[in-house]
Amino acid sequence: MLAADIRQLFPGLENTIYLNTATMNVGCAPARKAYEQAVERWTAGRFDWTEAEQDGEDARGMFAEIIGATAGEIAIVPSVSAAAGIVAANMPTAVRGESVVVAENEFASNYFPWLLLRERGYEIRSIAPAGEGVSAAEFGTAADGGTRLIAVSAVSSANGYRADLNAIGRVAAASGAWFFVDACQAAGAVPLDVVGAGVDFLASAGHKFLLGSRGMGYLYVRRDLLDSFHPVGPGWKAARKPAESFYGPAMDLSPTASRLDTSLAWFPALADRAALNIFRQFGTRMLLERNAELSLRLRNALTARGQSFEPISNDHNSTIVSVQVDDPGAVMERFREANVVASLRAGRIRLAVHFYNLEEELDRVAQLIAHP
């Protein structure tokens, strides 16, 4: 019954097998309705921006629930790179021996902002993964008492490797380093607990597993850091009372993470609020459990057909499966003919399941990969 109830919210999937959520999710009916209503009101001169602002606040709170935080620890930003840029901008000029540790195969949004810190004197220690992904032990070897930040993706966008955030968090704590997590492929897909993992900062865009659209993203900042954390390019949204702070001369910044907000993208905020409500409607735990079940179903279907996929241990599995094939182009052509949507990453077929997928769809995809 759960699958049927979920599918009613995604009518666009009736004739499509969609396994590309790691790039962008399929728009849900509530988000589409929010956009349509917004466009109608906008073109009639009746758009209410204050309603959109309130929906942004609701979305802030819903995201906080998903990662185990509070709304006051969440800033609304447009992207992970913007979030990382804010954190990087708050790092002071390095003294001799200070470093940043990051995997060399990180997605650019969680890599380029840290590389720029070389200009501020930091040594950037880029780790080449020895196996399926960079382990906590490898981070521990690279980090020392001079390490000021460790950055990692909770889930790799290339092969789906899920990092052991608890263990890496302990490495960061032992080094006295900030711990930054790119959760773009994890938030809404796998369980996250920023408090339990000792995360200082966590960022995610809204247009992947969170079911939102491009233009909305979130940055978690551990409450203990907020007082000393400064916004980059603050505007009226960064104020303690935004609606009373359109003009100078005074600047009274918010005591919460909203001091780091950028101006809200109103249409995406309306859609994000409508989409995130699906997590409340069905329960985040139940939806994440379904994700785990679907991921296992796909891996089992591939294994049953003798198909090779990226060998990731059970402790590091996610909703992304990376499949090695002899002729990726031919497989993608079969997918197009069968209305299957997936991606190519690092020379492999990348399949990203989400709770709106059906078990029989995964069996069909495994068959298409194995049999021309």
C-alpha cells in the first residue's frame, strides 16, 4: 500500500522508470501545484511573497527534522558550493602547519572552495582513496593537530560509497578540526544524525533526494559555532527581524543560522515546502527504510544476472549503484528505448533509486543491463 500511495504523488512516472535522482528528482504533484499556483498569481499581479517566505521557514524546519537538527541551526542557501564558500570565508588566515583534509575525488562543490584556501596559507591534503572510498583511517592518517577542517561527502555521487560519518567525526574531534559534510546525495536518501556524528556543518541542495527544485539548499551550522560565524554578503534576510530591516542605518543580525541566509528563491521555496511535506506525511524513517529495501532489491537483481557493479561493502551502501558494463553506450540506448532514465558517471552506469521506484522496475532494469 505504501508504494501505491507514494506513486499517486508522482504521476509523471506512469510510463517511465526513473533512476536518476542523484542528478535531479522527479517533480511531485504537490510541488507542481505550488509552481502552477505561483505562476498564475504572479502573472495576475497577485503573487504574495510573504507566503513564500513563510513556506521557506517551514522548509527550513522540515530539513532540520530530516538531519536531526533544529530550525535555528539551518541557513537557506542556493547550493552546496555556496555553503562551502561561507564556511571557507570564515576560516582565518592560516599559521604555519595548518591544513585542510579532503578526498581528491570529491565533487567540485565540496573541493574547489577548499582549494582556494591555499591562498590563505592552508596546506590542502587531498587523499587518493585506496579502495571504494576514503576511510576514516585514511582521514586519520592525513589529519594532525594542525588540521582545521575535514570535508567529506556523506555519499559519493560517482559510485554511491557512504562514508562512516561517526568515525570521521571522531577523527575531526581528535584533531580539533571543523567537520564539513556534503549531504547532497544523502539527505532524504539515507539516515543522517548531525549530532550523533559530531558534524559541524552539513550542506545539501534541495533538488535531489529531498524532492525539491533547483535553487533551494540548506546549510546546517552547529549551534555552538553560530555566535562567532559571520555571513558573506548579508542582506535583509540575515537580520534578526527581516521584515523590519529593509533599510539602514542599523544592522542587527539574527542570532540563529538565518544570519547566513541568502535572499530566498520564492517559487522554489513554495515547491520545496510542498515536497518536503511528503516526508512528514509518510514518516522519514519509513521512507528511508523503503530506500534501503529498494537498493538491496536492485543489487540482488543485478547479482542474480551475473552483473558486476562497484564492490561496496554493506556498511557503505547507499541508494546509488554504479554498474560496470562493456558497452555503456549500448546500455544507455536500450534504456532510452525502454523509457529508463539513468546517468553515466566515471565510465559506469549510475542507478539511483528512491522511494518512488517500484520493485518490478528494478528487476526490469537489471534485465536490460544483462541482456541486449
